[in-house]
Amino acid sequence: MLIRHIFRRLLPWLVSPWFVIAGGVLMALTMLVVCAVLLYDGREDALALANESSLNTLLVVERDIARNVELYDLSLQAVVDGVGDPEVMALPRALRDSVLFERAATAKDLGSMLVLDSAGNVIIDSGSATPRQANFADRSYFTVHRDNPNAGLYLSPPFRSRLRGGDPSIALSRRINKPDGSFGGIVLGTFRLEYFHRLLAGLQLGPNGTMALIHTNGQLIMRSPDDQRVVGRDLSGTRLFLRMNLQPEGRFSDESPIDGIRRVYTFRHLPGLPLIMEVAPAEMDIYAAWRVRAIRMAILITVFGLIVVGLAVLLAYSLAKKAQAERMLTMLSRIDSLTGLYNRRSLDDLLKREWQRAKRSGEALSILFVDIDHFKAYNDGYGHQAGDDALACVARCISGNLRRPGDSAARYGGEEFVIVLPATLGPGAFNVAETIRDEVFSLGIEHAGSEQGRITVSIGVATWQGKKSNTVESVVKAADEALYSAKAAGRNSVFATILA
């Protein structure tokens, strides 16, 4: 019962036009929110997939570089050990070189392995039986070992090889110590940068993605897609390098200092090497497929939402028109179609409502009975149409003199009208009645069967002053009796009575 009662109370709200429109808008907004959440999740999935792909690519590259560096370093250490062995160095040159470079790495992107003396001159050359004449005392891979006995394996920044016609390379070097521990030179091997280019070129990160190998001093060793104009560029002062140099590995989004494209950078310092490897797909590529789906879904949801709102508006309009029609029917069922005043049924509700209000407040209530004098004779003599016109004119006189919102009038039946004046004492009600009587008389509607030769009205007034215990029926009866008294007094008059 409680649920039924609540539903009955809520039903008018649920079928109201504004509620229907609000429901349609809410439904459309809900769809948009759900769409936004799904699109956001899809965007995050695209980013997660790109990050996973970047990490996998980075690990593959890192392992390949680390393996080759490790193999080359083993070759360097073998040469260092051989140079420090007097028996090996005492062998004939061809046999000595064979022993020294027996374990040397032979990949095609690896250059010659050289042994330099303490002055930087080439004394042993794996690429030539007769060492090529060159001095490398100015190179960083030489000065580092000369100045630092504990440098270990050193990987140099990019440089152009003097022995291979300026071929871009990097060097791996180790220090050679004399028996007394002093500097005795270095052994070095070179990597052609083409190795890194080929290694990175086989990996795809989208049309605008990049991969780069950066020295910890800030120099760009290699970048894919290949651009020789930027190889060797100093990035040490850029925000990008500073962020990657702060921690051993990580991920962040930023604009490239080279081309200004915003990318998601996944980076890692290669263990044991002064190298930073970064893999950076462009945000525009990561979200390209997602963006197409998002636009399609957004258009579909927007169109569907507009359709829902449009249907809600149409339904609300239909409900509003229906409610208006129902109100019109209700009003027509309560209004007398000829005079535009309340009908008898409405009068009964009006009297009941005003009587209850008067009893609660203790205020006066006046009821006026208005009757058109000799109306049957007028109707018979002038015709029903003229009679209807006369009724309408009298009704306009009545309604035109009801000044307050609470005052009401109704057609009681035939040529009789009832006026209800809440909170109105006898003198006030009498003045209203006199005004109506005089205005009807002033209309001057011809009536040969009347004593005055025109249409007139007689009005009976009854006022309940809120003191005596009466009923609304008794007040109506008193007004009716007052009407008869007015007619008995010669018609075209007003007779008032007050109930104590």
C-alpha cells in the first residue's frame, strides 16, 4: 500500500513534460559519460600497449649491444694480457699478431684493433701486418686511460675515423700498464656507427617514432630514423637528457629538442656502459587508431544522444499538448459555454470550498442570486438567439464587476446566476449587487414585456457573518428567498438579508 501510495504521488511528476525532457537529457549525458569512460580506457590501453612495445624493443636492443660490447671487451682484455706477456711479445710479428688477435671479434661493423704506445702511436695493428702510421694522443679514449689508471673499459663519444676515411665510429679501449704500473699505452677497437644504424633500422615505432643511443656526456651517438645532421649533437643541456640522466631507467612524455614532436620516452642506462638507450613512439602515432575510433564513437553517441533528447522533447511536447487538452476539457466541463461563467457543477464545488474556508477563518461570506426579470417572455417574444445574447451580456456585466481574485460567479440555471463573495460583509455585497443591477439596466436591451421596457435583473443578497452555526445550503436558501423579495418589490431591485 505504501509503495502504491508513493507511486501514485510520483506519477504526475514522472509523466510531466519537464521530467521527460530532463530524463532524456540525463540519458544522453549518461551515454556521453559512459562513452567518455570507455574512450579514456581505450586511450590508456593504447598507451599501455605502446609502453610495453617500447620496453620490449629497448630490451632487445640493449641485449644486442651488451653482447657485442662484452665480446669486444673480451678481445681487448686478451690483447692487454698478451701485450703484458714477454714471451708473446718476443714471438715473430706474424705469429705474435696471430696470438694477440686470435680471440678478436670479427663482426663486419667492428674496425681494426690497435695497440698504442704511451705516446699515442700505433705499434700493433690487427688490420695490417705493417702498423699504419698514426697518432691518437689527442683522442679522449687515449687521454682518459693516460690520466686515470682505474678507467677500466672506456667507451668513447662518436668520432670520425682517421684510418677509414672519416667513417663515423666509437671506440672501446683499455689501459696497458708497464711492469712498474705506469702508463704503457692502450688497446682499442672501434664500432662503426653503421652497426647501431642497422640495429635500430629493423625496429619500427610508427611514422614519427624514434630510437636513440646517447652517451652519458650528452652526445647523441645514433638516432633512428637516421639523420647524420644530428649524430654527435650535444644534448647535455636539454630537459630531455637531464631527465634521463637522473635515474637508471624510467618513462615520461616530453617534446623532442630535435624536431619538437611530443613523444613518450622509455629509457634505460645500459649496465656497465656510459650509454643511455631510449625508445620514443610519438603520441600522435600511439593514439592515431584510438583517435579514429574515438571520433566515430563520439559522433555516433552524440547523434544518438541528440535523437534521444529530440524524442524526449517530442514526447514532452505531446504530453504537454495532451495535458493542455485535458485541462481544456476539464475547464470546459466546469464552464458554461454560453456565458463563460462556472456551471452548476463547478458552483457546488466552489460553494463547498469557500464555506469550509469561511468557517475556518470566521470571516463573512456573501452569496448573491441574480435573476433576469421576465426572461421567459423575452425569450418567447424575441427568440432564443436574442435570449442567448441577453444572457451573455448579463454574464459580462456580472464578471466585469468581480474585482477580487476570490470572487466568483456561476450560471445557476436558465436565467439565474449565483455570485460568491468571500470575506465580504453585507454593505459590500449590497454595493456589488447594486452596481450589477444598474449596469444591466444601462445596457438598454429592449424588452417590451418588462415594466421598464428593457432587460433588468433582480438580485437577492445573503451574508453569513461567521457567528451563527449555519450551513452553506441555508445561506444559499436565504439568498434565494431574498431574490423573491426583490421580485416582489417590483423587480429591478436588490434585497439583502444578513444571517446573524
